[in-house]
Amino acid sequence: MRGPTLAILALTLAACAGRPPKTAPPTAPAARLAPPPVVEKPKPELPRGGRALFPDHRLVGFCGTPGGPALGELQGNLAAKTKALLGYADKYAGAERKILPVFELIAVVVQAGAGADGKYRRRVEDSVVDTYLRFARESKGLLLLNIQPGQSDFLTEVKHFERYLREPDVGIALDPEWAMKTGQRPGKVYGQTDGAMINSVAEAMSKLASEGDLPEKALVFHQVNRHVVKDEPTLRAYPGVVLIKSVDGLGPKAAKIETYLNLMEIMGPSVHPGFKLFFDEDHRNGGQLMTPAEVLALKPPPEYVMYE
């Protein structure tokens, strides 16, 4: 018969000595793993920082479209035109606001002929939009897609470019004088839009801005006289969208200022002022392009200055 094992012997000796037997220390519970820290994704910002357009910034831009030198400077050698744009923008720099360059591409171009669908307008290819957006981004500027709808309508044309409007640096400019009614021919009469249509575009843009948690989007409407925008007092403010009325005054300096002051009288509280200058037309008959100091002396001072 085998003798007691060493373990039994140890217990016996411990009992005889009046001491409790030694036991193994309890096993420590496994350390709980801390959940990983929650890292919030930064919200998209405007090209030069921040999420609000105004009063932080003043917008200064050129407009144009490929193959249309009469429609503005922003065509042809885009590298050279970008350099010129930034030079003009720098002239508006001041301590009170940061300058935000604007590339206003005429993305829907009114046409003299009806075209295959009878809409008297032509859309630029996506590749053109991509090119202009690249130059805008290289300059830390905004891209505005200008819409001349012909006998289409603004909302339809804006929705065509929806994928670009989901970007944080793309907005819209509406050109009501080229919004024609059925039977009207572009260039024969002034077109017209109304507050309800502009509100519908603003609402659609607001929805996209909310879905993407985007910074404020610019929605410009160009206005040459009181006729081209009907029911302007009905314009509403929509979250994430900034309405800008850009006054397209033609003629000598005094006439341009008179048009600006006239149209500012009916500007609603949710609308910001803008002003357009023309490299060609403003120089006719001995006229001169207004200087930045003269532009900023207007009351109210324009928050968007656009050169065509």
C-alpha cells in the first residue's frame, strides 16, 4: 500500500500545528477593456475656413463659360484667368472680412435656337464642371453654377447638378432675365421668375445642406430691373442657404449706382447685397470700371462683387 501523498502529508502537519493550510491566491479578474474613444468626424467647412458665409467673408468672383467670351472672363486660359481673379479679389481685402474667391460658371447657357427638346438652353458637360471645380479648389474658392434656363425652369436645371451641390464648396446663381415663358424667344424680351420659384430652389438646396451637414451655400439671383423678379417680398430664409441679390446695372457709373439703390429699396431682410461690374460695357462711351473703394462705398456695401 502506497504512503500518503505529499499534499495529504502537508495538510496533516498543518492541522497538527494548529495552522490553516496554505491555499493558492485567488486569480485576479481579467481587466476590463475600455471602449475606444469616440472621435467625431470634423464637419465640412468653407474653402477658407468656417461654416458661415456672412459676415465673415466677402465674395469676389469672375463669371464665364467655355467658348463664350461675350459671357465673361472666366473662359479660355483658366490658369491665367484664375490669377487675374485672385488679383481683383485681393483688392477687396480688409480687416473686417476674409476674401472668398468665386468661380461663377455659366453651366446652363441660354440659346437662340430651341434645340432638340425645345428648351432654348444648353447644359455644359460634367467634365467642364469638374475642371472649373478643380480650379476653384486650387484657389480655395467657391464654385457657383449659373443657370440661364431658357424655356426650362430653374428647379429642373438645379436638380440636374444635384451631385455637385452635395459638395461643401458649390452653390447656385440664377439668371432670371433668361427665364422665358412659353412662346418667348431669348433676347427678344426680358425673362422673369418669382419668389415662389427662388424659394423652391432654396428649399431644395437647404435639404441637401442638411443631409450632408454642409456649410452655408450661396444662392445668388441676378437682377437687372424690378421686372425680372416678381413677388420678391415673399422670399424666405432657409437653413443652410444664403440668398444674395446681385444687381446687374449697365451703363455709366451714375446709372449703375442708381440701379443699385433702386433695387436695394425692395431687398428683403433675408437677402444680402451683391453688385456686378462689366469689363466691356462699363468702359463704353468713355466710362470707367468702378474701383473697389467706390464699390464698397455703396450703401449697403455689396457682400458679393462679380466681374463679367
